[in-house]
Amino acid sequence: MTREIVIESATLPLSCDLQVAGAFCRVSTNSHTVRHTLAKWQRRDGYRPAGQFSLQVQVTNEKREGRANPHFWGLHHLVIASFGSANMFVFDIARRNVLATISEEIAGDQLFWDRLLLPIAMGVLGAAVGVVPVHCACLAIDGAGLLIAGASGAGKSTLSVALARSGFTFLSDDWTYLSQSGGELTAHGMSVPAKLLPDSERFFPFLAGYPIRPALNEELAFELPTQDLGTQVELSCQPRWFLFLERGAAEDCRLDPVFPHEARQYVENSVERLPPQLTDIAERRAAIMAAISHLSCWKLTYDGPPDIAVRGLQSFLGRERFQVSA
Amino acid sequence: MTAIREPVPDLLRRFAPTPHLANVVIEGFPLAVQTNDLQIITEMQRTCAEEVKSRSDSPLLVRVVRDEDAPADDAEVVVISAWPLLILTVGTGTTIVLDCERREILGFLSLTVSAERFAEELLPTLLKRFCDEAPNQPQGTSEKTV
């Protein structure tokens, strides 16, 4: 037996406008639950997006099924994500559109939308809407952004939280979304909680008050909501520095210049290869990646507690900003 | 600089090779088939043998990947009509999408869907729907895109 579902404007009478990491998203749905769950992403006045996409969500009552392990496929301009037989998303990159049929359980699952679906949407559609997701943290001081990249386990999140607790503005500790307008780069965060591994409690004793839980990637971690960081949290800033974090052998902090081609190789290797059907989108993405690699790029090497790197960075950034203002 | 990492692997199977090729006619549509499963070519050629006449000179591209890692559940067939896409799913592990504007059929099949079922049931279901829907829809750009 074949079941039929029709998705068209008449079946999706409700709508709302979201701002997601530099993009504008028009949501059409048949579900008040979806609109309510996405309310925290509602577009604010004065928001200037890099690009836009649409999200068509049909909630079906045929199956009462929650979230299952995801399975992803991609061919040509389409990417398909399945979270169980009742929950399927089709990302049409060429048309900048997402089609979804989901269960009522998923419609109201805040964690699913905030931590999985919207970040995945930006990961898949980002390049088509002029936003490049880069695997790096982002903090800012006086509006000037600091991107911090590094291999897994290098300590991006630990350093990000240490910087936030010493007064830096926090945007992201894991993925940052970069757009370009009028030759100027903008970094965007998604206000996702900072994820700290259990051993970081030795640097941040206050974490004892937080539970250790499996994160979405099944790794055991503290998840620290951004409002608990004790600093200002912003959704965007103008990045000026790109740091590559490495652990050193001694308890000190060093900053050495990095060539743009090395920075570019890092960024290119952190994004997915696109198929030939999306050449124009790949070219737009390459232009943003080139701009990222022309930020002031440095290798930050330190060992020991993150305070060592915080002091080293404060001193370095003070000199850099003095040089610019002079 | 050790921070430079290896390129992201092809987690979406976007670049899965599809070395087996065939040109067939099914439900009156000329199809240029690309797949990694030789059995699919065999079954489509068998189905094609009964066809008489093609509706069009311009073939639809059919690119189908047999995904051995896909969830091997079997469930009802669901057809989602969202112009210009027609999407057919069988459980969690099989999804086939017909992009009516681009004239492409792209899909992944789990091990539970046989080549015979694909050629004789699933593909004809999509093609019949294409015949039903295409004349009623605006050509060129979709009304639903941003």
C-alpha cells in the first residue's frame, strides 16, 4: 500500500521568519508546535542576512515516532536526512529549500531543532546562501572577532570558556559561520552551549555543579549554556584574527605567524567537497574562504592551564590593537 | 602546522561511483541509468524489453546508489508530492527523488529493496506520478522556491 503526502502552500498555512547564523529562513508549516518551537530563532528588527532559504515542514499524525539515529545521503543538488521513517528532510541546495515531513514528537523537540536540524541546515545550505561554516570557535573583544581553530582535542572549548570568563564576548566554541558583504567578513554564532570534556573541571571548579551527560555525538561532556558563561553573548561580529591552536611542550604561550595559504588549506579541509552540479555555489564559497585566509593568522602554542593562553592573548591583542590605532 | 586537517570524508556518499550504465525506456520515458548495482541494470533492461514507444527524445537521468550501510528496515511506501520534487520512500533506508524540472531521478536503495522491485514497482510509480503532475505545474522555475 502506498501512502501519499502532498506538500504545497495550501497545506502549510502557517509561517514565521527566522534568523539563523547569518541567513534568513522563511518557515511554512501546518503545525503551531513547529512555530512555537522555533520562536527563539525569530528574526529581529534590523537583521541583515547574507542570504535566505525556505523551510517547508509538514507534520503528519500517521506515526507517533520520536527521533531515531540519523542517516544522510547526497546526490547532485539534493541532500536527504532521515531521522527514522516518520522524519525526513530533503535539502534542495539549488533552490535553497528544505522539505520536511515529521512527527508531532519531533515538531516539539527543542533540542532537535536547536542543536541538530538548524546547524545541519546551515552546514548543507550555507554555501548556497553565502555563509561558510568553519570548524572554529569565535570570541570578540571590543567588536573585533577572534577565530580559534584547532584539531579535535586541542582545547578550543576550554580556551573559549576561559576567554569568556575573562571578559571576551562569546559567539561559539565549535562551529562559526562566516559571510561576506561589501568585502567585509562577518562571523555568526548560533548560541549553542559550550561543550567541555569532564577533565576540564580541573580548570573550572564551578563545573562541579553541572551534570556530565552524553552530548549529541555521544561523547560525555559538560554542556554549559551560554547564559552561564558570565559574559556577553553575541550572534555576530567582524573577525580580525584567525588563530590555530596547538599544545606545546612547556608551560608558556607563543604566537607565530601563519601564511594565508596554510589558513586557506585548513578552511578548505573543514568543508565538504561539492559535486560538479554545484560549481557556482562552490565558487561563491571559495571567495569567502579566500577572505578568511587573509585575516591576521597566527599559530597559538601553549600548555598548562588555559589562563596562560588567556594572558598571552590579552598581551598580544593589546599590542595588535595598539598598532592598528597608531 | 598540525591544525591543518585531512579533508572531510564523503559522509553523504555524494561521490559514490556509479560505473554501470544503460539506456532504457520505462513507462514511455527514455532513461539514462547510472548505478553501482549491476542487478539494477539487468532488471531495468528486462522491464524495458516490454516497452514499445518512447514519449520523448530527451532522456531522464536516473542515478541510483545501492547503499549497504542504509538502515535495512522495510515499511510502507510513501510518496511525497512537493513540486518540483516527487519523493518516494520505503522505510528509513530507501529514498528516491524525481526532480521534475531538472529531469533527474536520484536515489539510494537499502538492501531490503530488490533490483526487481525498484525496476518494476518503485520507478514506474514515480514515472506515472510525473505524467500526472507535470502537465498541471508551471514550467521553468518553481513557485515554491525563495
